[in-house]
Amino acid sequence: MSFVVAIDGPAGAGKGTITKLVGEKLNLVNVDTGATFRCVALNMLKENVGMDEEDKIRSILEKINIEMYPDGKIFLNGEDVTKRIRENDVNDFVSPVSTIKIVRDKLLEIQRKIAEGKNVIMEGRDIGTTVFPNADVKIYLDATPEERARRRVLQNKEKGIETSYEEVLENIKDRDYRDSNREIAPLRKAEDAIYIDSSEMTIEEVVDKVIDIIKMTRI
């Protein structure tokens, strides 16, 4: 028997930070689904595989090995790519890659397998609508594009990645449009998800609100 918390929302809404902190406080396994797509995108970039090269993409998916560790480290085929998958070329490529059906199908399989028999908190774009439509708790975490860009710049700086606010804001707006208008598993709020606008909230306030929602469901 497992318990699943699904947190969806647009790029830069703070899903990763909130999911990590809530998972630590409630002893839930944290699954970063966005990182799995980033790993595929990076693998395709490294192998110089284009969006329309289905046979080569399929070959990558057959051999791909993604490992996630409690300390936040992410390994792709035995290599530490924790920082690499957050760099600009991957940021620009991951949204188009996430529209490829065979990629989504393979990662859906991986993501569901990770959650089997565990109490998990999982964040992404379509967890509550596609990956776990029957999740015990569904939350849609949002913030204004400007606030999300500000947060992403600070986050990147902490990781040693230099990006300009204007560049990040433009990237976020483009990503919002692509994610919301793609044919396969578009970004949208599940009908039964609880909406949280974190634009004017501190990280601690968002964490407390999410924990309250989870505790109400588990009682």
C-alpha cells in the first residue's frame, strides 16, 4: 500500500524545493520527475540526437540509467549530472523532449515503478493528471512568471550557474506556453487539485500549508 502526494505547476514555481522539504518533514520519498526528463534531454544532446530521430531516441531509452539519491545527487549512466541538467542548453531542450510520446511512456513507467509500495511526494507537470491521476493528495503550486524568474536566478546562482533575469524570464514564459499547449500531457491543474499561489509566500509558509493539506487527508 502506498500514499502519493502529487505536486504540479509551471517551471520555477518552487516545486522542487517544497517537495524536498515536505518530504523530509513527513518522511516521504521525494521523486523529481522533471530531472528524469532533463536526463533524457541531456543524453540526446550528448549523443547529438534530434527530435525526429525516433530510432536513436528509442535506443537511448533502452539503455538509459537514472539514479536519484537522498542527498539530491542525480546520476545519468553512472555520471553525476546534478548541475549539468540545470544548464541553459538543457533548459531550452527539455520542454520539446517532454512532448515525445516514447519518452513520456518510458519515464511514466520508471516514475510509477519508483513509487511502488512507498509513501512518496512527486513533483512535475502532469503528476496529478497523468502519472498518478488517483493520487491521495493533489496540489497545483503556482507563482507569477516574474517571481518565478527571480527565484530561478537566485537558485542558479547558488548552484554556480550564472544567468540573467531577463534571459530566465523569457525562458519561463516560453516554457509556460509550450508546456500548456503541447498535445501530450499538457500542463494543467487537475480538477481535484488544491491551488496554491506562492507569489507572496515564504518557503516556510508554503511548506506549512502543504503539510496541513497532507495531514488533513491522512487523518
